[in-house]
Amino acid sequence: MEQGKTVYVDQSLFSNEELKRRGNNIGEWTDRFWAIQSAGIFQTMEEINNWADQDGKNNATILPGDLKYVDYNGDGKSPRMIR
């Protein structure tokens, strides 16, 4: 894989610093990517009810078979809900 740095990307303004940190590719390595670590798949509603909030609605829209995401900092919210 060839490694280089991004010189120009036609991108919009960012609404906050976190989105800028994650979305700004200017001067970054081209082989870098972001990912959210999953912890498997929900098997039961009980497991969903005891998991960190993933949908901002206390997991009301999460069903068995959906991916469960790691709560890295233990704040009770999955990384997908951090804005």
C-alpha cells in the first residue's frame, strides 16, 4: 500500500472541534481510517436493557441482532452517541 498525505479535499465547514478533528483530512495520511469497536451482537432484550445507551433513547430502538458498541470511558453512552 502506498502511503501519502492528503493535499486537498473539497469539504464543508465543521460545526464543532470534535467533528473537525475526525473529519479534516488535510495533511493527514491517506491510509488512516476511523472505526468504532463492536462487542458483538445483542442476543436478548435483557442484554440490551443492561447495555450502555446506543441510540440516545435508552436503547428503545435497539433489537436483538443489532451490533453492540464498546463504552470506552464507562459513561453509559456508546461512542456513536457522543457528539
